[in-house]
Amino acid sequence: MSGQPDEALEVLRGVWSAQGQTSSDLAEAFGTAKSCKNMKNVGFDGMADDDEDLRTAWRGRLQREGKLNPDAGSIRDLVLGSPEVR
């Protein structure tokens, strides 16, 4: 399965070559992809009420979304499940 992305890339390169497209043609058609690296405005402000801490707010959100495992003791347990289950 790890070889599939490489194979897909080779297929795309073959299609582009067959159509006579170059990387500069593709860049002109689709523009350059830019990602936003400014993370200073990303945070958890407003998630918790004034009388609630962030941990309680996260647990409340997970519970409302049906994602809270009350038996989990850590983040690892929440993500991977408890070791006894495996």
C-alpha cells in the first residue's frame, strides 16, 4: 500500500508527458500552492466559559459529540484505547 502514492505520481507524470505538459505549464494553470504558516491567531480562546477550565470544556465537547470514553485515563487511552482492549 505504501507504493500506491508513488505509482499514482508516475501515472500522472505519464499523462502530463503524453499531453506535452511541463511543470511550468501546471504551475501556470494552477498557481503556486501556499500554506498559511501564521498560527499566532489560532488557539482555544472562547472554548471554555469564564467559570470553566479548558480541560473540562474539552471533556464536555467530546461528551456532546459522543467521543468521550469515560474509562480512558489518558490521551493515549482516548486515541488508542486502553491496553486491556487490544
